[in-house]
Amino acid sequence: MERKINRREKEHEEKHNNSEGTEEGKNCKMPLITLNVGGYLYITQKQTLTKYPDSFLEGVVNGKILCPFDADGHYFIDRDGLLFRHILNFLRNGELLLPEGFRENQLLAQEADFFQLKMLADAVKSRWEKEQLASRETTFLEITDSHDRSQGLRIFCNAPDFIAKIKSRIVLVSKSRLDGFPEEFSISSNIIQFKYFIKSENGTRLVLKEDNTFVCTLETLKFEAIMMALKCGFRLLTSLDCSKGSIVHSDALHFIK
């Protein structure tokens, strides 16, 4: 009796293992499709391309739309091969995810229209409109000395996200140079107010006060702002107070792309 039970259990286990193997085999055999888009090859699953019914790619894969083949037998689509990665990512993720600093909204909207992906086209157009609106608005960051209002700096830019980024960078740099004395400055929405600025000699990065606490120099913060702006692709439009004679001595910096 015991032997029969063991045999049955073994048969059941083998059947279960076989069925699992069959399922794994099915999963491994999911059809992959290679697309040649403007000379760039993309390999993806059929279910990705057919995610949105009545889209161009769903029509091609399911034989509703005739599509030419390249010399290697891959579907050939005469569109922008570089931008297609954003189309494919949308199909995979179900949402628009673009890299920071992406500037080809109009072209991507055209590609979305061609591939008949209305959700993507609407998302790109909405993003584009927001950027257009933001580009017309100039935002600023003010850096001041609470004891001497004549000392300070205003940074103007037509990119709010850059102002937020440069603010974070200046705060980070200041904290590292204040060496554990965060009470030396306060932060609000668009103002960083320092307890003291000290004019430094050229090349000085840290200044030691009489009470042995560090303060940041205004020249250092200007240098950080200019270097970060240039790295992010902005240009210095003008020093807004040209009477000072040089950027180092100016009261304001204006960046634009």
C-alpha cells in the first residue's frame, strides 16, 4: 500500500514538473519581433507592439497594414530611428518618460501621430505646452547677506527647474564649506540668506571668522552658479549691473538657453 502511494505521488510530481516545464517552454517561445526603424534595429515582443489596438504597429504585426521588409527580412519603417526608443518605452511602460533636458517635443508628437498613439501624442503636446509657458516666465534666486543688503546676488533664468537645481547646489556647497554651521544661513522659496559674507582674496575658498566659524564668499557662489549653468547648456546673457565692471563684481547674473 505504501509503495502504491509513493508511486502515485511520484507520478503526480513528474506530471507537475512536466506541466511546469511546458509553461516555461511556452514563456521562452514568446515571439520576438525585430523592427528596422530608419536604420536602427529594435527587438521586442509581439505583445508590446500590439498593446494599443488600432495603432500602426498593432496593424503591422497583425497583418492589417502592409509593411515592407529590409534585406534581412525585418519590418522596415521609414521613420526617425532615434526617437523610436521613446515610442517603444511608452508601449512598455504605458506612460511618457523622457530624459532630462529633452528638447524634441514637436518631433516626438509627429512620430506619435504617425504611429497612431493618441495617448502618447496628447502627453507630448501637454508637456510641450507647459515648457513653452514656463520659458516665457523668468524666475530668479536671490542670495543675500542679512547684515548688509548691499552685498548679494540675483540669478535670473527662464528655466524654473534650473533655478531649483542651482539653489540645491549652492546650498550643498555652502553646507560643505560651512563645515557644520548650518545656522549661518536660512532658506526660503527663492532666497538664500547668509548671516555673513566676507570679501575674499582671489582663489580663497574658505574664510575663517574671528569666532572660528566658516563663512562662504560671494565670489565662490558666483563661480559655482556660472560653472553649473555652462555645464547645463545655458549661456550668460549679460551681467545685469554692467557698472560694476566685471562678472565677479556684478550684482546679478542672467542665464538663457
